Amino acid sequence: MRKWLFAMAGLALFSAPAFTQSSEEFILLKARSTKVGADCTGGARYDDGTFESGYKFNSFVVSTGSYVMAFDLPAGANGVTSVCTCWLRDVTVSDPTSAIAFAVNVWAADGPGGSPGSLLGQGVGNAQSVGGLPKFYRTELNIPVSGNRVWIGPQWSPGAASFFFLCADQNGPLVQPAFRSESTAVPSQNVSTVFPNYRTLGIRAEFSLAPVPTAPAAPSGLSAQAVSSSEIVLNWQDNSTNEDAFRVEQIIGSSFLEIGTVASGVATVRVNGLSPSTPYAFRVRASNGAGNSPYSNTADATTQAASLPPPPPAGTWLTNSQLPGFQFKVRISGGSLGTQVADCVPETLCVAGAIPTRSELFLRIIGPRPNGFLWAQVIRFTTSRLETWVQRTSGGPIRYYDLPSVPQDSAVLSGLVDKEAFQP
């Protein structure tokens, strides 16, 4: 990456006076204070709108010269969008030059002591002859910047436009640091040094600002619908485009507490694990890195009553010596009762349907498992609907499991495991 050449204090800038001409020249405007139009007024400026002098490089000494001025970045600045550079031409000297082409450089303040260091970017500018009056010319840029300060200024070849001067404000209220850099025919005489003989140069810059994050708008139209004895579905209207998530809250006790979140763009959620025949109230708000939106309206719903399982069909309970203490009934396709298959795998009740010797259902009671319960497991080998009742032979609650039918060509035959079927 290019670096600004910086002459440390105490080093001679010119080791031998090979040239008698001054490398830097200035012009003093006759009017002493010439007002310039309000260009780049939306950006950063340090001049007072009037200019009293101008600076250039001696074309007999300098092959390329550059001026840069420090710009303190406004809060949130993330790029230089344009630079306006003020130029004037000395009309007291016969000069056929009618324009000057120049580059606009933007440097990071990462050199020694915060001086110009890394070149961040460059744009191309052009100024037309304007006689002895200063005038701003805009150069459009799109150069990312960061930190608290950058250095901005023009670079040009004085030999190609020997009588163009960069405007300088000598009487303005502000003083802004600047540097001058020169490349000469004798490399040992190249100069990069602080340029103190002015108050501000005729350079103005416009910066782009990073958008300030804002909290999202509040969702609205929240509704709640109970779809079972243990589940309520929430729906709402998403009114924002910048949320990271939606936060769902439920009244627990006497206060709203957050019970979960859903991703951006999602406007529905199913709240489960609820109690039957119980009223619940909810609200939702959107959130992002800037904060939370206001809350939506409050929506409430009451879960449905718990559905009672159908009573077991009449008939004899099935038992198995390897599953002591439990009895079973199985109904297949809503009609016929299942029959026990004698030849079965260990610790399993095998139940047949239409064909007495063909198992269509395996039943097991497993455990106690680590959660302290005996688990009931149902494994199916048929596409038909299977209803199962399980009870202790000593009586007590009946567990009912209903496996609906599946298509004949189904590649998957679903079963189930009830992890809290019975206490040991």
C-alpha cells in the first residue's frame, strides 16, 4: 500500500540548493478577500467562504506536487462521497493554459504522529480557466473511510498547468493541519513536510454517514386461537422490515414473561404444553440491535377441554406373562379386536388382525427408565388404524393410543413411545 513520505523534524529538506527557484509559490489576491460560491455546503468545510491567496509549485523545480488538509470525520462517517477543490489562475502572466487536470487523494491518518499514511483512494478532477477569481470544482468519489481523521487534497503536475493555484484562506477563523509533498528531479530534494503558512486550504469534502439503527415498528392484529386442550396458535401482522426476531410473552402469575422468540419475517407461532380449559393471554413485540418495538395488542384464548379417550371395547383383555401386571386391548380399523399371537419376541405382546398368525402390532412396557416412568411402546406392521388400551391388571387409569391409518403405499409405518405412561 502506498505511504506518504514524511520528513522528520531536524532533517534538512534540501541537502544542496541545486535550484535557485523556490519550489513553492503563492499568489496574493488583489482584492484581499474574494468570496466564492457555496459549493459542497452539505459536507465538511473549514474556510469562511472567502480566499485571500493561492498556492502552487514551481514548474522548474517540482515534477509532481500535492497538498492535503486534515478532515475530522463527523460521527458515523463511513465514506467520502465528493470533494470540492478551489482553484484560481494568475491572469497577470501570459499563459495559454486553460485547464488543469489533477487527482484528489484521500489518505488515512496512520502515518507518524497521525500524519498522512496509507492511500485510501483517488479520484480525477479538472478545473477550467476562471481568470483571477477562485472557483470550486467538484470531484465525485466513493472511498470508504474510518476512524477520527483523514487527509484530503489535490495532486498535480505544475509543468502541465503552471499558473493554477490552490486557494488558501488566510483570514478565516479556523486553522486546520495540512501537509505539502513534492517530487523533484533530484530525489534527495523531495519534500514532505508540514505546511503551516495559511489557515485553511480551499478543500471541502462531503461524507456518507452510516445509517443510524432504529428499533422496529410494533406488530399489530395479534390473535390467539385454541386448537386443542394443550395448544394455542398466535398470529400477528408484521409491520417492520428491520426486525431480527419477534419476542412472545405470556401472562404467568400476574406479569407478562417472555416464553420464546421466532425469527424475522415469521408472524405465527404455536404455544403448546398448556393445561386444558385454561385461559391464557399473550403479547408480541419485534426486536433488533437498536432495541425493542412497542408491544402489540394483548390477545387471549382458553384451551379446549381435555378429550376423554373412548372406553375400551367389550371383550377379554390380552395379557402376557413377560409383561406381568398389565393388560391390553387392541381394535383394528375401528372394528375387529386384535388377537394375541403365541409365537412372539421376548417381553413383547404381539397382536394379529385379519390373519391370526400375522402380527400387526407389537406392545411393550419398558423400564423404569431414567425419568422414573415405565414407558409404553407401540410398533405397527400394518397401514390400518390401530387403537390400543393399556391398564394395570390391578385397575387404575387406562392409557389410550390411537395410530391413524396411513396410505397403502406408505414407506413409513409410524409408531409411538409414551415416556410417562405409568409410575413403577
